[in-house]
Amino acid sequence: MDKVNAYILINVKVGTTAHVFNELSKIDEATHISLTAGEFDIIVRVTVNSLEELFNLTEKIHKIDGIIKTVTHVVEKELSKTEI
Amino acid sequence: MILLRRKYLFYTLALLSGIFTSLMVATDVWITVRVVPNPYVFALCSFMVGSIVHVLILIIATAKMNRKKFIGTVLDPNFLGFFIPKNGLLKHLILAGLGNAISTISYVYVVALTQDPSSVLPFTNLVTAYLIIGDLMIEKEKPVLIEVHAFFMIILGAILVSLSRGIINLAGLALVLGPMNLGTFLYVYEQKKARTIKIRGKRYDSINLRVWSLLFTTIFVIIMAPLIVGPESIVLSIVISIAHFFVIALDMLLAFFAYVLYIRALGMGKMSVVNALVSVSVVISLPLTLILAWVFPDVYILPDLSGVFGLVRIIGIIFVFLGMTALSFSEVVGYILIKSRPGSGSKLLKKLSTIKGVEYVSATAGKYDYIVRIKIRSLGKAYENVLQKIIKIEEIIDFVWISVLKEWELV
């Protein structure tokens, strides 16, 4: 079965970025973690086996101290540079 | 799980590949001096033994570490287990094998033809210039000036470091600049193409890629070499391969690591940048050869470091490092989160994907309809090449630019 890719866009409390990053880096399903400037503070890309697994993962992320808000975007279709 | 800064991962892979390459070259010298003096037979032995070693590695890599993961995922997280290539992927691997075979046979011919091959072999570093053209073909984007400066600094530095007192043999030089470098170009280009093909949502892994391209190289070398040195070379190669299996196997094991790391780096950056970084092997080879020449004076020749030659080599090393530092100037990475008009679908996906600097476009379900990942040389270029194009797309209602300050990637 095809894997499910998703972006989790995160806002954190001021001064907690390093702590949140450390906790996120312990998540096996995270393939990229980007510290960002703009509407969101952290963007995490995850690869999971199912939507249920994604639900459990977001639940886990919500429990990390310092996270104010998360917005999850499930990837439906993707074009990479090489396919372009 | 290890998460590494993406930039560091790219440079670490390319530089580690350079280190393994220099160790492999040192082992090559040992084998040609002590075991197989005939370069054609050496090439045949390397690929015959190499095929066995690589298939064994593939079998070991396919074993499971725990219920979920293959052992091979330690080396490449994309490893999918034993995978037989088909269609387009198969074509890329066959062409990569052909390129490698042409390059190898040309190398062997140069070694056999010229009295002092070290006077012309440094010009193999010029293959980076060929790869810049290849990058233009793949990425349809001109390299920026600082990249071109850095490439030439590294190429010239690598040539200076490996210069010898020998007289340049023009036929040998023509062979290096012609079939040898073109073969290498084809080899790298097709590997890059193969690496970027997606299988079950992941890039084709470097372990399968290396193993299959080597198997095709072996087939082409077995066809080509006897045409030059006669069919008896095959029998001789089999005999030598059996007699000296372990030392040749060690050489090919080093080659495996050098190439797997190289292929992984190829999947992350431009061919010319990866190749330029791997050129660091000539700098690493210098102290390595000094130590080896001291321990085994009958096998390794002490590099000439006296007078002007010593100075030239130091200038070469400075050039290589200056070039690498210039290349490592960080790129601007960002995400654009897009809200679109209903019904814009695949038309918008295509429009977004044609914008220069776009790495990938994901159509998503959520607050935003598309997440676009951008990688570009400067913020100025991001404005000219990306934002100016985005604002002209009528299907886009609103968008948000998010700059990436630091990034980690699963190793």
C-alpha cells in the first residue's frame, strides 16, 4: 500500500523552538524538520502507513510542551523536480 | 533515527565519497604493482570480483534488521530491498553501465599507452565542466557565477595537486578529454536520472542503483576488453580473480561505499557540485600516499613536494578548499503555501511545477491547497524567478511565503 505523506505546520510559544525541535526529532516518522520564519515556526514532513497512524502522530505532537497550534496537510498528489 | 542538517548531509556524503575514493585509488595502486600489472586484466578482474561482492552486499542489505527495516536502510533510508529494474529505469542503468565501461577501458588504454599516465590523468577532473552542461540540460537553469568560479577553482586546484613532472602525451590527453570523460559524464548523468525515478513513493535507492549499474558495466567490459587484448585475457582474469579474490574484493568494497555515498549525494544536489566535492579525494590522496610511500616504499612513489612542485601542490590544495567554501554558501530554501480557486486542479499543479527553483509541488488537503518547496541561490532570485511568476497565475487566490532558516533531514 502507498504511504501517506503529510506536512504538519506548527506554531510554538516564544523561546520553546529548541525544545519542540528536540521532541520532534524523536519521532521516527519525521523525514524533514524545517525551522521557519513566517506564518509558522516549524514545518515537519512525515511519512506514515495510514491516516489512522497520522492521527495518532498528530495526537503525540499535540502533547509536546510549547506547541500552540498545528495545521496538518495531507499530500494528495505530488510532482517533484525530476518529474517536472 | 538520525536527523542531520540537510546541507551538512549533502557535503558529508560527497566528502566521505571522496575519502573512500582515495582509499580505493591507494588499493588500486597496490594491486597493479603487486598483483595484476596488466591494466586490462586488472579491469576485468575488478568487475568480475566486484559483481560477486556487490551481489553479496545486496543480499546482506536485503536481510531484515528488525521486523520493519532492511539492513540496507542504514546506508540509504530509501532502500527497498532487492529490486529488478524495468523500463525507463533499466534503460538508465544500462546506459550508466555503458558509460562506466567506456570510461574504464579508456582509463586502462591511457595507462597502457602513456609512459607516465599521472601527467594526463589529472585532466579527468575536467569532467566537472562537462557536468555543468549536463546540469543545464536537466535543470534548464544557468549555474550562477559564484558556482562557475568555484567549479573552476576546484578543477584547477585538483589538477595542480596531482601534477607530475612527466611530459604530457597528446594521444593520452585526447583519450582523457574524449572517451574517458564522456564515458564518465554518461555514467554520472544516467545515474542521476535513475536516482530521481520514484519507486513506491521513494527515490530509487543508491544500493540497488550501484549494484545493477556495476553488473551492466561488467557485461560491457567483458565484451569490450577482449576486442583489444584478445579473448585469452578472460581466462587469465578468471584465474587471477580466484587467486587474489580477497584483495580485489576489498578494493571493490571500498568502491561500493565510495559510489553509494556519491549516488546519494547526486540525489540531493547538482551533478557538477557533487563531482567537484568528490575531487577532494586528490587532496586526501596526498597525505595518504606520503604515509603509504613511507611504509611501503616499493609500492608507492613519494609525491614530489620539493621546490616549485611543493608550492604548486599547496596552491592547488588552497584552490580546492576555497572552491568548496564558495560552493557551500547556503541556498535559500522556502515553502509557498497556496490557496487556489475551486476546480484549478492539475492545471495549476503543472503551472507551478514549471517555475524555476521549484523542487516539488504537493497538492494537499487542508487550509492550503498546495505546498510548494523552493530552492534557489538568493532571495533576489526568489523574488524574480518565483514570486513574480506566482502573482501572475490567475488560479491562485492567496499565498504565503515561508523561509526555511534551518533544516534537518532523515539520514
